[in-house]
Amino acid sequence: MNLKNLIFSLLFIPVICLGQHSIKGTFTPAGEFEIALLYKVTPTHSNYVTNAPIAADGSFEIKLDSTITKGMYRITYAVPQEEYNFDVIYNGEEDVELAFNPETGVEFLASRENKLLESYTKSMLMITNSIGNYFRDKSETRDSLALGAIFKTQHETQQGFEEASKGTLAFNFIKANSPYIPEKIVDVKTYIKGLETHYFDHVDFNNEVLQRSKFLTERMLNYVFGMSSQNGNEEADYKRNIKVFSKAMTDAPDDIKKSLYTDLWEQMVDLKIESVANFIAENYLMDLSVKLNDQQLLQALILYQNTSIGTEAPDFAIEIEEKEETTKTLLSKLDIAEYYIVAFWSSTCSHCLVEIPQLHDFSKTFEDKKLKVVAIGLEDEPYAWKNLTYDYANFIHVYGEGKWDNEIGNSYGVTGTPTYFILDIDKKIVSKPEDLEELKAFFEISDSPTEEEKE
């Protein structure tokens, strides 16, 4: 090797070494997880980067070459991925080492930035707990000067971490987390009001580092679910809080607004708080879906609204066979019962073959004109379904041709069988039981005498 090539090699080797980093650590309990997948987070979605197996002892290592740029990354470790994950800061200059347990979360063992943010979070949590303990202490010996000292410590801690983190990605989170700190000693009501009023003061919804993390979503959820007026009306509180949050992010890009409102809408859907989910859709999310031409989201919002409790059930054609005569009508025109169960099932569904016979037996326990089951068989072909219908003579049967591409099933948002909807005499949806036991429980409650009836 000549001198020129030797010098070039010596110069190039450090560059390669400096460009090689890793994210490694240990998952516990050992043996419970199989793979760690790494994603780079963008403001509106996550891009897959690579993965690494999790060994039997829980250890893993993800190699990062020089093409992996600094930013926010997400490690997912189970399904569904949107639930089982945690974020990692990678600054392109250091290795990241961590320990993770699903009960206690992630602990960073190496990486200045991640450890700095972790230390900040723990320190501020301890101070917040001290403030809470002070206000919970109702003793006459409580020293108001102690509260002033806690606020002073909180202010100094915030300033110290901001100074220490300047120039890092962690600074963005530390600055955005700046808490409300009263300038003088206040009572608990004034303090809580201050927390609420100043909750979003330091949150920049245009900050791309914050956008590329869970921070904005978590900040939103903590406010919406955490701030209470103590009036006992949770749904009214949620709507009030959403309005405040919406005002705080007025200047945010539309795609960020849509992403955050979608997260919030999905939370309300999961919690079955339909009125608030529809409030979000009607006041914010539908307009954004139209503006950004997200037809898939728009259709999901409309479908959910159309199948919410209190709405008139989507209509469909029915054929009723009586005395060798077939009468064609619509669900909305039925006038034969006080309650109706719309049951989606399939002859190829094992759960259905267990529950549908039980539902049939249950329906026969009601007095005449009390309950009627309209059973829609979602099928690829009619033969097996038709044979089974003779076993359930008490039902009105509807053939759902096309199975998962059936117009009736799609109008009810059916993604699995069996699926139940309970309608009242006016064909309005009054319950969407998860299973047969919940369905039975609805009628047990409905048939229970009121206090006035008992008297």
C-alpha cells in the first residue's frame, strides 16, 4: 500500500467508526418478547427502519449505520404496534442503552439526551408530588412558606434543565413541559385554575421535534381527560376541554390537527363515549377530512355516527315468509315487536354456531310481540346458511351475499361475527352488546321494575 492510500485509509476508518452506533438493551420478563422493530417517526406517521431479534435472556441490539439520521425513533415490541411501543431520542452521536419492562416502562442506561430527559421527568414529578402533598395536608401546622420554597425549587429545576439541555433534541421536550409556577403563594383552587389556564403556554404545535413524538398526543389526552369542573358531568367536561385544546393549536398545520383529533376520536370510540366522539367529528375532524381529501377517514366518521346509540338503524330490505307467502318490506317498516335484535352471523363462524342457537332459545322466552331477531347471514354461498336457517324458525332471516363485501354489513360497520345491535320499537339503536351475555343483560335490566313500579 503506498503512502497516499495509507493516509486515505487512516482518515476514512474513524469516519466509519463514528458513524456506527446502536440501540441495545434488555426486555424483561425474559422470554416474553421476540422482536424489536425500529421506526423513524414523522409528524403524521412512522417509517420502518430495521429490526432485531430479542434473545431468550431479553437482550437485543439494533445496529445503526451512518444512513440513520438523528431524530425521534419508536421501538415496537408487540401487537398491536400502536399500543406496545416507546420513543427514543437518537442524536447521531452516541449509543443508546436501555432496560424495558411493560409494568415500569423504559429506563435509559446510556445516552446523555435520553437520560437527561428522563432525569428531568423524574425530578419534576417529585416536585409535583410535593405540591400535591402540601395541598392535601389540612393540618393547622402547615407552613405556607414551605409551599413558596417548593415553587422556588420547581422554577430553579426547570431553568437548570433548560440550560443543561440547550442544543439537544431533549430541550424541545423540557421547554414544552414548563409547568405553571405561581409568583406568590396561592390556595389550591387558584393553583388548579392556573394549571388549567397555562397548560399549553409553552407547547409549540409547529415544533417538528414535538410533532415527531408522542408528546403532543399525550399532552392533549392529559388535558382532555385530566381537567375536571367537578360538576359530575364528564362528557360536558370533555367537550369543554376539547374546545380549549382546539384553541391552543389554532396555528398548527392541518395534517397535525387531523392526526391529533383522530387520536382523540379513537380514544372516545374505544371508551364508548359516543356523544364526545361525534362532537369531535362534527366540529373538527369531518372538515379536516374534506379539506385534506381523506375519504377513508371521512367515511369512518360518518359510519360511526350513523351507528351510534340513539340514531335510527340503517335500513335494509326484508322478506318475511308466512303461510307459504312472502312479504317484502323494510326494517324501518316492521311493526311486530317492542325490541328488535339485528344479528350478523355466518355459517362458517365457529363462535356463531355456538351463540346463535343460544340466541334463538333466548328469543323464545319472550312474550309474543316483545322481541324479534333479524338475522343477517354474511355468506360467500347460500347453501350451508339456508340449511341452518330451518333450525332457527323464530328469526327473520336475511341472506348477506358477499360476506365482508355485503352492503348491509358495511352500512353497520361489521368487521366480525357475531355482531349484535338492539333496536327499540322505532328502530333506533339502544345498545351494541359485545357478546351474547351483554345482550341478555340488557334485557334483564330493561325488564327490571322501576322504583315507581315497585311502590
